[in-house]
Amino acid sequence: MPSRPARTAYLGRSALTAPPEDGTTLTAPLKGRSARGAVLVVVCLAALLPGGSAWAAPYRDPLAGSGRLAVRSCPEPAIVQGGIPRTREYVTAILKCLDKSWSAHLGRARLDFRKPAVRFYEAPEPRVCGVAWPDGAAAFYCTNRGRLVFPLTGHWIEDRTDLYPLKVAAHEYGHHVQSLTGIRRHYESAVRAGKAPQAELSRRYELQADCLSGVFLGSVWRSLDRTDRDWAALLEATRASGDDPDGHRGHGGGATRARWLKRGYQTLSPGACDTWSAPSAKVS
């Protein structure tokens, strides 16, 4: 088990916007506050389940009862070595750890696994995954293509010595796990059915990814050569990165994000990340 830190959290903020003309929905940086480190998810509305009620019957998270993520070794490589940025090498190494951890876990749970496709860009392109690349985006998960997208430059990874880049990768990979297990389809069906405010459904989706990233961080913590001070710094930054109270509240307040990340970190259990069954007050 990882040592228990004093606090918890996640960086990166974004908001669900209206679908553009190409039929996709884009999570874009909130207005009114800094978009640095924003994390995006591109959702294909064409994959919505046709008709029906999302919550006509009690929902059971497919990760419930799947046990704990196995403790593994995942030493962090240096992001900068000899004065030369090694961002691609860093993210690639973390993704290999994520592949091993989640493929083994889903296999034990008799759930299908496939690696996500990965694309790196030296700098933001005009368009990616069929939409414009928003300013300040940290990373994408393109749900309609099962693809993780990482820019190799920007505040999210340049000149950093903290856990933030690892957290971004683990959160985006959490969205891939949601896609593999059918959780994303449940989310999209719930949006389609209008069984809850769209902002609340978005928060449940994003907070679950926060929690799943905490599960992974907890499972590899002993191999990271980090201290509780490193963890506390990440958590404090997460508390400061919650939804703007005056904007679209699609990710959750800072304290809420911290609680779900901490829950994943301490339990190591993906089943503990069932935000869909949580009361609305727990996903505010």
C-alpha cells in the first residue's frame, strides 16, 4: 500500500461545450480563468446508445468487484537530461506502465483490453481529432478514435519537476479505460436521455477519471522516488484547479476532485471510483 499522504487532488480543467458541426462534442478550456494545463476529451456523439433511459435500471459499474490494481514498478525517467528535454521519452515510459497495469487488471476481470493509439505533436496543430486545437490544452483523449494525444511543449510538461505530467497521462488513460469498459457509453446514453443535468453527468465522468488516475498513482507510488511532500504539492494544486464557480461546472470543484483522487490513491480499487452511484453532493 502507498504511504498515506496528508492531502489529495488533480490539475487540469475543462468544460463541455455544445457540439460543433462535425457531430463531436469537445471539452474545451473554461473562460475567465487560466486555461494552462487544461485537459480535453473529444467525445463522439454518434456513439450514443439509441433511445432508452440511461438509468431505467440500477447502474452497476463494470469495474465493481474487479479488485485492486496490482502494485507495480514504474520508475519515472527524467523529463530533462543533460539540459535536453525528453518529454516524448517520459510520456512513452509512463504509458507503457499504464498499458501493463490496466491490461492485467481488465484481463483478470474478464474485460477486453486494447492499447490506445498515441500521437505526439511538437506543438499544437490547427486541428486534431476533427476539431480545432484549443489554446492551452494539456492533452486529449479522442473517444471516437481511441487515441491519446500529447503536445511535447507547453506549461503542462516543460520545465516541470512535479507529478503533474504523470497525472495528466494517468487521467487521460482513465478515459480510455472508461471507453473499453462501456462506462463512456453509459455516460453518453445518460446525456442523450437527459436523466440528469449535462454538467453533472460530465462531472461524474471526469471525477471517475480523476479517481482512476489516483488508483494508478497509488499502485506505482513506491517506485516513483517521491515523497509525501511531492504528493501534497500535487493535491494542493488540484484543489486550486477545480471548476470556475462562475463558469461551466463540468469537472467538479477543487475539493471534490481532491477527494476522488485521494479515494483512488488510498484504495487502489477501480471499483471504488463509481461516481455514477454517488449522491449529487459527492460530485459537486
